[in-house]
Amino acid sequence: MALSQPATFNEEWSDERVFAYLNQLPPEGINADFHVLYHAFKHMRPTDYERLLTQFVANGRDVNAINPEGQRIHDVIAEFPRQREPFLEVLAKFA
């Protein structure tokens, strides 16, 4: 039987860990800015997402980037009922 890493919750993320998401490379055909926003949403808490977005916008990146289906990250997050409110509140600060 393989050993698995125990789950950890509410651990503090370093700036290095948060900002590493800014360097995520997208799959072919996916907008790089949308990919960063989506990938970070799927893995971060809202407070870390806000830290990322602060740097993301400061770097001149597009918070309104779209995926191949023409959706902004706002539209995609809205499809996640249990998580959407805090993330949409964070995004509203950068609109």
C-alpha cells in the first residue's frame, strides 16, 4: 500500500507559494491569464487569491481574460455554489 500525504487545512501560504501561480503555463489554446486565475481559484483560499490578484493586476495582467468558451473567471466561479461568494467578492475589488 502506498503512503499518502496527510491533508492539511488552513496552513499559511508563503508569498513564494502564492506568487508561483503567476508562472503557471497554460495548455495550448488557453489564455495564460485565464489559466492562472482558474488554477489559483481551484487551489487557494480567498485570502491567498486576493494576494495573488494584487500582484497579478500590478503586473498588468488581465483579470477579464476569457477561456475558449468565452467565459471570464467571474462566470466560471459563479458555477461553484459553495465557493463562489468569497471569491466573487475578491474579484469585485479588481474589476
